[in-house]
Amino acid sequence: MTETLKKNLSDSKATRWGALGIVAFTMMAAYYVNDVVAPLKTMLEPTLGWDSAEFGFYTGGYSVLNVFLLMLIWGGLILDRFGIRFTGKLATILMVGGTLLEYYAMTYLSDDGSTIFGKQSSVMIAYAGYAVFGVGAEVAGITVTKIIAKWFKGKEVATAMGVQVALARIGSQGAYAIAIPLARAFTIATPVLLGLILLVGGLVAFFIFAVMDKKLDQQLGAAASEVGSDEEEEKFSFKDVKNVLCNKGFWLIALLCVLFYSCVFPFQKFATELMTSKYGVDETVAGFFAGLPALGALFLTPVFGGIIDKRGKAASMMLLGAAMLIGVHCIYAIPSIHYWLVAIVLMIVLGIAFSLVPSAMWPSVAKIFPVRQLGTAYSLIFFIQNIGLWGIPTLIGWVLNTYCKTVDPISGVISYDYTLPMCIFTGIAILSMFVALLLKRADKKYGYRLEEANIK
């Protein structure tokens, strides 16, 4: 048995990291599509007629099916029942289909004047496409996380998760950096078309990974199922859902996740306009600066993951990241501070916090739950996270349109005051730090071993 285990694919460092690189490309494409419309906000109103409320509505579409139709929950159950290969292919196909709908809406419905349920057809169809994409992207996220837990079990699991997140951030940063130049050079839908092409490549990449994963399962065999073969992972029962929901550590990580990410992803959707309206950053480069957290995560997440693998302190890192988030949003909320360099420095600090928390949070879930429950645990956490990703951008868009909008009576130029939205983000960040503190105390009480190193 020992001789057999030494020869499997995941024991080869080059092969397991190669497999990670393949699925990471799929996630990189997903992150690009997820963020590519955000820097275009300032162009959407004059080009497609989308105001801030409609933009916030569209942005919330990412999570609407995951929240109200429980698609993430079903995705987790499918993952635990049918395995990572089937679920990953299904998720990637959904992402391709949803992005195709977005591109169609922004290309062919931009000025036809029709409405659906009282909203512009372009907004509603793009919303529907983003909703389908959101189901695929979130299910792909929990699938890739379980892939890493399987292929890197007992090895560099936190580092691998950090590298995967870092590579995905290339997609985010690329979206923020090139969206406006592409839209100006061609059409406003061109950046979305590029994302569609990337996702088709990601679908091909995942089919290649599926071949590798099937071979790994064949090598492991039924007798080695504890290493992470799909046969063991698929031994799921609904009792596992109850066990996950009754775990206090689950609720603390889920609450930290929804609060922390609600201060990052929805904020980034509006950050380009914040840069231009409050800090006077040129629109051409504002998207690049808004994407700096993703660029910081590219380099820092693997570093922090490596530290956690070797030295531990995951709970402490989550607490530190939440504290940094408070400082960033609090300073953004101060009306008298509008120097462009301050805004850029704050984005860099946000990038550090953005690297600390995910690199500590996701490996911690694998410590709290057994492998057979990981898909369910991750999907439930992602489901709760999606409540914030749906509600917060919708709220911010409504607040901007209702309380913060100014129209110049002479030029007709529309501007927005971001003081109130940033106060809202600050309050959410304070709550995230409080939950992180409770998680650290629970780690000591229940022995989750979050402060211990992953590599013994």
C-alpha cells in the first residue's frame, strides 16, 4: 500500500501543482468576468443609460439565484454526491452561458428602448446572465477549493489555496486595468467578449484536469479512499448538513466571510467611480488603481498561505485583516481627505487585508470539517457570503441614487458623494472584526487548531 501511495499523481510535486495551474486558469477567467463590468460604471450611464441604482441592481444579480433559489446549497450537495469532475464541468458551462447572455444584452439591447418588469431590457437580460454566471462561479469556487483539499492533503494546502487565489486575482486586476481602454477602443461590450473567450478556454482546461483527476482516483483505488478519492467524498448523507450547521465554528467563519467580503467585492464595484469623483483620478487609470487589492493579493496570498502552513496563526491573521479593513474604509469616509495618493495607499492596504483573511479562512474550514463534509460546508459558507454580495451592492446603489446624487444644472453632469456609502462599509468592517475575535476565542475553547501549522 505504501509503495502504491508514493506513486500516485498527487505525490508528485510537479504534477499536483500542474493540476492546480490548470483549474486556476478557469478561476482566473471567472474572476475576470466577475469584475470586468465594474470599472465601466462611469461609462454605463451615458452609453447604456444604466444609473447607479440599475448598476447596483445588476451587480446584485451575481448572487440572486444563489440566495433565493439556494443554488449554492444544491451545488454543494451535487459536489459531495457526484464529485469534483462532474460539478466542475457543470459550473464552467453555466459561466460560459451566463457571460454569453451579458454580452448579448450589452451589444444588441443597448438602445432598443424596450423594458422588462419596468427596467431596461439590457439591464434585465444582463442581470439574468450575471445571475447564471454567479451560480457557475460560486459552485466552481467550492469545487476548486475541494480539489485543493484533495490533491494537497497533508501537504502545502494553505500555500496552494493562496496560489490559486493569487492566480485568480490576475483575472480581477486584468479586468480593472483593461476594461476602460478596451471599451474606448472598440465597444462597451468588448471587455465582456474577451471574458467569454477566456471562459471557453477555462472550460477546455477543466476537461483536461478531469482526465488527470480520474487517473489519480484509479491509482488510489478503493483501499486508499482516505487520501481523497471521489468514492469516499461522495459518501454523503443529509445528516452531514445538520452536523455542519450545528458547528459553532461554521457560523463564525460564515459570518466573518459574509461581513469581510461585503466590505471588499461590493466596494470594488464602485471604487473606480470613487477614485474619479472624490480623488480626481483620471478615468483611464482609475480602474487600475481600483484593482490594486487584486494585484496585492496576487503576491501576498501565497506568502501568507506559506506562513500559515509552516507557523499557523490563522485566527490571528483573520483578526488582523479585519482590523485593517476598518482603517481603510474609515479614512475613505472622511470628506476632507481627497488627495489621490491617500486613495492609492488605502487600496494597497486593502490588498494586504484582502490577502490575509482568505489565505487563513479557507484552509481553516478544512481543519474544522472532515473531507466528506467539505463541499457542503464550503457551499453553505458561500451561500451566506452571497447574501452580502447580493444585498450590499443593491443597498449602496440605492443609497447613491437616493441620497448622494448631484446633477449639475448647467452641464447636466452627474456626480456622487461617497461619504455615506463608505460609512456603511466601515460599520460592516467593525462587525467583521468582532466576529474574528469571537472565532479566535472559539478556537481556544473547542480546539479547532486554527493557530497550529498545517505542515507538521
